[in-house]
Amino acid sequence: MMLSRFVLAVALAVVVAFGGTTTYMYLSSKQTHVAAAPQKPTAATPRARATTLPGALYLTQSGAIYRLTAGRFHQITPEAGWSMPSLTPDGGYLVAVKYGQYWSDVYTLSLFGTPLRQITFNQARSGMLDPSLNHWIFYPRVAADGVTLWMTYDGLKCDGCYDVSPAIYSMPYGGTIRQARAWTDGGYYSGGDQQPIPTAGGAIYTKYDFGDKYDANAEHHISAMLWFTNRAGSTGRELTSPSEDCRTPSLSPAGDQVAMVCTYGKQVSYLTIASWNGSSLGPRKNVLTSMLVAQPTWAPDGSGIAFLAPGVAAGPFQLWFLPREAYTPRPPSPPPTPTPGGPHNGPLPTPTAAPAIPPVQPIQLTTNNGFDATSPMAWLG
């Protein structure tokens, strides 16, 4: 009897151990990987049948710049505070921001990430004794003339002050920050003016300010608006309303369309497109309305738009691509072929309806990379 009880106890222990282990393994297999740490883009090979984007796309993760070409990522800088890459008009160099402890600077780099020239020197000689003497610079872009550098810069603040009012600045690309001049006033404790996109005769940028300053019906909270300025020191012109809450403009290769992100006061970020005639925007077209879209970037060959968005709810931002067929009207169907044999006197047959064309969906290119959604991408054709 004692032996039977001993055997039963051993059997129960085995069942409990095995059952607990297998239950844990089963439950583990059902867990989400949303909280998993993002992988480096170079850690995994591209998925089978993955879409290969044309040219070379530059984007950032964890302070490093990556280059995506022929379907594979290459890390071209160390994780050392690099962000916001853009291309010179000739496509020969990168211009990017490098963050310091309480400042940031602009550099020219080769297309393979080698720093060639430090353009600004925003760390004050006093170092950390007075951080207010340091300066911040963001979103550098070289204009089509190849000699003008546009950027967001906090040059309007006074020494010893901590009121960082980012404004739109320009300076000679081959010059120094002392030659920079402010095009906008940057607002006051509102987020300021960000991300200039050079155009013919000026720049489109994002203004963050209290909406009721521009629309009496708007609420008293910070809204994003696209603005255009064509003269340094001018007031500029509002392109989108506070209620649209639009930001991060991107100009198409032909210069006749602007892609942007608009929220309309909701908890989503629409991918929105509008025509651009050099001074104003046309009617808005919301292309994607169910995603948290960030940093839309046109393909140089016009084949589509790359953007960043989470792959799953509350997940890190992944790379996506939207083919141009999703936002470009399809050509009309060709007319029916006439019946051979001359005129038809009898009743005409009922034409067969053409099958419905399914909508074009965005293509997710990465699954667990966690790219920097505040850093624009640069696309070299």
C-alpha cells in the first residue's frame, strides 16, 4: 500500500512538472511581441517576396543612419546621435543632424556615412556651466540652388534664457551660422516653426501654435499648420487650418504635390495629399485614414510614397510603402470593341460588368525595427 502511494506521488509530480512546462510554452507562444525590443535593421534578412524599393533610402534608428538599397539595410554611421538625413540637390552628399548633450549640429557626410564637414558649432565654450548658451538645430535641407541651407534653429533666444523658440532660418551652405537669418519668429512657448521644405521662392514649414490665434472657432490648444514664407521676416501665409492639424510636409519630385500628415483632432494620423501651385494648396485627399502615419517621403521615380507607422497597435514604427496607384486616378476603361459585320438591328446584348478593381493597400516592409518617427527619410534615385 505504501509503495502504491509512493508511485502515485511520483506520477503526480511528473504530471505537474510536464503540464506546467507545456502550459508555459503554449502560453508563451500566444504572447504578443509588441513589447519586444526593436531589432537593428541589419539583424534580419529581408522577408521572402519583400518589395524592393528603387534607389537608396536613408532613415534612422537609435542615433544611427541606415541605408536601404537592393532590399537590404546597411548601417552607415555608429549610434552616436545621428538624425534627420537629407540629400544635397545633386544627390552627391548627405546633410544630417548630430545631437550632443544639450545642443545639436549639422554635418555634411558622404553617401556612405563618412563625416566630411561640420557646418555648425552650437556647443558653447562654457560647456555645461550655462546650458542656455548652447543652441539646437533641426531639419537641415539644402535648397535646389545648392548654396542655401534651410533649417530649424533656436537663434532667437537670448543668452541666459531657456525660452527655446525654434524658427525657420537660412544660411549659406558653405558659410557659418553667423550668416544665418531668421525667416519666421518661432512663436512663444508653442513649439515654434519646424521642418522647412525649400520651394521656388521660399519654404513650406510646420507651425505649432495655439489654434484660436488663427481661427476664432478653434480651441485654445496647440495645433499644427502648414505655412509658406517667401520673404525673410515676413508674417508668412497659412496653408492649412488649425482644425486640420497638418504637419511634416513632403514635396513631390515634380514639385506639384505635397504629402503631409493630418490628424483632424483625432487619435490617428492621416496620410494626406494636396496639389501645390507654388503659393497655395489644392483640395486635400486623405489617402490613409486608419494608421499612425509619420514622415511621408516621395519615391524619386514617382512610384509611390514611403512612410513610417506601427505594424501593430502600440508597436514601434516600421517602414511602409504605398504604391502610386493608391492615390492616382486609374485611366478609364477602353470602349467596347464594335461587333463585326456592320450595324446590329436586333436588341443589344447586356454588357458584362467589369470586375471591381480591389483597392491598393500599403505594403509593410519591416516588422520589428523601431525607426525614429521624428526623423525625416531621404530617398536617392
